[in-house]
Amino acid sequence: MQDELRKIDMIRERINISYREAKELLDEADGNLVDALIRAETLQAQGWTDRLAETGQELAGQAKTYIEKGNQTKVKLKQGDKTLFELPATVGVLGVAAALVSTELAVIAGIGAVAAVANKVFLEVEKPDGDTKVISLNRRKQRREDPLE
């Protein structure tokens, strides 16, 4: 009995588990301390893998939620009453990311921004709840009341 208690204490010290868990491991290993420790390490590694998979699933779920919200939010490039193009916000974010990575795309985006300012173009962001925000691209005229000026 004393030998078993000593082995259980050793398992608990090395693995940081309860007496019950240590006893179960020792019983599964037929009293062999080394086999019980190996089994405990294997179980902990599996636990780590399970936690990692669970965290990955949570992150994927959050990403899916953000993508769905982004797809519901529309970004329109307008000139006066005319809509030049409309796209989901998710696509716009991907475009910005691509422009940050690629020098060529950054130059094209810069030229497009200059042309938009020169032609009195503005962005209109329409959220799923119906709320609309107008963003003027012309820095000299930032009155939001009438983006058509």
C-alpha cells in the first residue's frame, strides 16, 4: 500500500493531476510507474490537440460570422446619383489587403483614389440594419449632409 501511495504521489508531482486520476493511471498500467507516466503524457498531448482543435473551430466560427456580416454590408462607389459599382464589404477588405501586399495594386489604388477625388466620387456604406454612411473622398468638401456637392 505504501509503495502504491509513493507511486501515486510521484505521478501527481510530475503530471499535476488528482489522486483519483493518478490511481486510475497506475491501475491501468498494472502498477508500473513508467507506463503510467507515459500514458499520462499521451493523454495530456491528446488533450492539448483537442483544445487546439476546439480553439481553431471557435476562430473559424468567428471568421464566418464576420464574413457573413461583411457580405451583408454593401459598399457603393457613387458619383452623384449614379452608382459606379457596388460590392460587399468583405470584397473591399480583401482588395485593401491585396493592395497592401502588392506594389502594383497599391499604385492602381492610388491612381483610382486621385481620379475619384477629381470626379467628386464618394463612398456609401449600407449596413444590414438599413443605416447608411456617406464618406466623401474629396477632403476639401467634407459636408456629409449633401454628398452630391
